[in-house]
Amino acid sequence: MKRILILQTGGTIAMQIRRESNGEMVNTQSDSLLRYIPELSQIADIECRELFFKDSSDMGTGDWITIIEAIRDSYNQYDGFVVLHGTDTLAYTASAVSFAFKNLNKPIIFTGSQVPMSVIRSDAQRNLINAIQMATLPFNEVAVCFSDKIFRANRTTKMSIGEFTAFNSPNFPPLAEIGLDINIKYSLPPSAQQMECFPVFSEDVIVLRLFPGMRPKKFLPLLENGTRCVIISGFGSGNFPVSGEYNLIPFIEKCVEKGIFVVMASQALFDSVDLEKYSSGRIARDLGVISARDMTTEAALTKMMYLLGRFKNPHQIRDRYIRPLRGEMSAN
Ligand code: ASP
């Protein structure tokens, strides 16, 4: 029987309604999560470990590292890993974890739920069962399991606050759909090389979402204090204002002058940034702005945090940023 390690980090899936305190939600232990579904022992030999209990909005790079190191340190003892996580920042953590593991040859499956396990009409049971089942299969990547679908972690984004189908991967099909059987349609190929783990992330990155009426001058102070990259969430195919008081070009030039990377992403979820299509994009390209192409903002951010954490040399960082490392962007 396959050995699976479940790592508990908190979120709604682990919440219980405490009756004596006016319906306040409290965290519960993951062992008791398994008590809700004793049949899980038929799927795998499961062990649970509580790493911490947090609302995922409170999580930062230190928590990502705790998760990564826990998996790394137990890597040889288990066939697969399931991480229980709050849905709010799940796509960020799962993306970050995907970059930290190179040549992964076991599944790391993230899941959570919209409704706590303790509530009768919860999606937690189904998500947990699916995630554990998925973690027993030969599968070489970090994935998100939610509402009968498996998504590539670094392609995933939270789409809904209220629906059970909370996640989607706008620019990549689901890796698997769970019906009567689990049909894996896509998976990164296994690597003949040893797994390597790099739990390193820089926090010197800023994501700036453009909006009509935004005066870039106001944001210049953000470039102080060690900022190493600005990810601009631009309009459409990567457009931004190029004239008048909203002109973003002087801001970009300031970044270039200071040696700060500028990445152009898009507020549109589907399709790819294209810096050739409009004149603003071409100006950006000529200034050295990097296109995030079809990466999610979560992947664009965590990939840069990882590369800045791992490398000092700007060429090494840029070189790796512009090509797919873990399936997070489509090939050109
Ligand atoms: N606020 C919760 C969290 O992300 C939401 C959830 O788990 O669905 O931790």
C-alpha cells in the first residue's frame, strides 16, 4: 500500500464550528479530519503532521519554506504528499513549492475546501479523498486538487469565493479529471536525475496593478529599500499608459536605471502577454521589460521570488525567468 504524508497548514478545511462560542470557527487537528472518513485507510497508509494552523492570508515565504523542508526531509519515506491549505493563497504557496523542487518524481497535491469538514454539506471530504487518491498515483509534479479536477499548481488561480469550483487554470487544461476513474491527461515527464530542493525566496518583489488614473510618481518610493523586481499587472496584452501624467515610461526607466527587473503581466486571466502587438509593449520590450507571457500572477511572482532567492547574477535570473522551468508557461 502506498505511504502518504498529509501536512496540515490550516484554512477552512481544518475549521470546526465551536458551539459554545456563538458559532466561532476554530482549527481542528488533521488526525480528526481522518476520523471523518475512516475509509481513507483503504486507499493508502496515511500519516498526518500538523505544521501550523493559519488562515492562508497570514502565510508568507517562511511558511512556504516550512512546507518545502517538511516534504524534503520526508521525501524518501513516502510515495506522495498532500498539503491541506486555506484556499485564499493556496495558488501562491503551491506555485512557490513547484519552483523549489527540481526533478520531482513524486506527487505533491494541495487541497482545501470552501466549507469546513465538520459541516454536513462540505466539499472537504471529496477534495481530501481525491487528493489522497491522486497522491498514490505515479505523477511527477505539484498539483492542486479541487472539485474533481487536478490542476498544475503553477497554472492555478483562485476564481471563486462562493462556488465549490474555487480553482481553475486558465491557460492550461486540467491535468486530470476525476470521475469513475482518474484519467491523467498531462504530467511533466519523469526525470532521470535526482530530486533537488531549493527552499529560497526573496521578498524584494512588488506587484503593481495598473488602474486608470494611476500616477506612477506616487509609486516611486516603492523602488527604494532593496526592491529587486516590479511585476506590473498591465492591461490586456501588456499595455500601459505612455503619455501625460499617467505615463509609466519614466517609472520603468527608473527601474532600469536602478537595476530592478520589470516584468509585464496582464490583468486578463486568459491568453498571453504580447509585447509586440502595441506600441507601449514595444517600448517596454526595448527598455528590457520581461514578458510574463501566459503565466498566472501567482506563478510570475513566485518564480521571480525563487530565482532572486537562488541566484545573484541578473543574467542567470533573466535567462531562467524567460523559459519554462516547471511547466508554468507555454513554450514560445
Ligand atoms: N480564509 C481561508 C484561508 O485561506 C479561506 C479558505 O480556506 O477557504 O485560509
